[in-house]
Amino acid sequence: MSEKADALMRSVQAHSEDRALELASSLGLTVEQFASAKMMQMRIEQSPKWFAPRSPHGLMVDCIYLVAKKSGMKISAVKMRNHTMKIFGVGTQPRASVWQDDFTDVIEEYT
């Protein structure tokens, strides 16, 4: 299998199932923090303002990242990308800046 085909296969596998709890646990988030991130993700996805600039997987990474940062965890976007690479085999960099201005109320509610 070529390198590109292998990378595509890993990407499809990483995005095909909800592994949010696995990611949150591996970062050391509490159950409550995970629940906050998951609720934030669901509220955003269900909002009429959501224009889907991120995949569901990308949004999940963004929400977990925001909760981790707001809770005082020392994690950078690069560290998060490296961490998702280790867990999922595909690195996903948080890019909440793409959408967070439209959802500051939701972010404040859950962080």
C-alpha cells in the first residue's frame, strides 16, 4: 500500500467513529470536563449558525482543546496535534479560531 493510501485509510478510520472519550481521558480530563466538551460540540452542531467549517472529528478536537485550555491544562495546538496523531494515527490540529467568534456564548457556558 502506498504512503498516501495508508494515510487516507488512517484518516477515514479516525473520523468514522466517536473517540472523544478516549481522547479526553488520555489528556487527563475529568468525566465532567469531557461531558462539557461533548455538550459544547452537540450544541454547536445543532445550532442554525453552524456552517460546518470543521468535520465532526475536528470540532470534537476543538471542543476538547478549549475545555482543556480553560481548565488550566498546559496544552498547545501543536501538542494536541501530536497527541491526536499518537492516539488516532492521524494528527488533527485544533482550529477553534475558525468558528469560535460565532459561539462565544456556548463556549463560555461549557468552559
